[in-house]
Amino acid sequence: MSAAVFVRKSSPKIPKFYVELFDSESVFLASAQLIGKRVLRFIVDSKVSYKKGDGIHGRLYGLRSKLFLPFVGIVRERRELQSKFYTKLCELVLESEEDFE
């Protein structure tokens, strides 16, 4: 009898975290990708009012955990995205003073 073992490599494009952002208007959720130790990139509804240089605060959650990490950072980049399925998306790159890891 033989058995096959399949090992699934985790893709760097699959997010391992999600972010909860607190805007003056409401709360937004976004999946996040960690870039380095202090930089997060995430895609969120473009109704979020942050622009480059704005201070931002929120919570970072792991996908399989109920624990969260509050964070404060500065928006380093904002890009409006065109999508076939969603009309109002933007990509934010956030830089924090503290390490996320």
C-alpha cells in the first residue's frame, strides 16, 4: 500500500492578516499583505478618506486568531484601482513606527 503526501506551499500573494481601519465616517475591513517588518499593503473600499501622508489607526488580526494588534501608521501611498468586478477600490501602503512581526 502506498500513500501520497501533498504539501501545499503558501503563496506570498495570499494574505495572512486582515485589517480593521477606523475612518471618521465608519469602519472598513481589508485583507492585508505584510511587506517587510513595518509596511502593510491592503486593498480597501475607496470611500475611505485617507490620502498620502495621513495618520491612520486600526487593528491587525491574524486569519486564525481572535487576538489583535492595534497599530498607528502613516499612509505612504494610495492608488485607485480599476476592477472588472468592483467599482470603488483603492490600494493603501501603510508604514508603521513599530514592527508588525
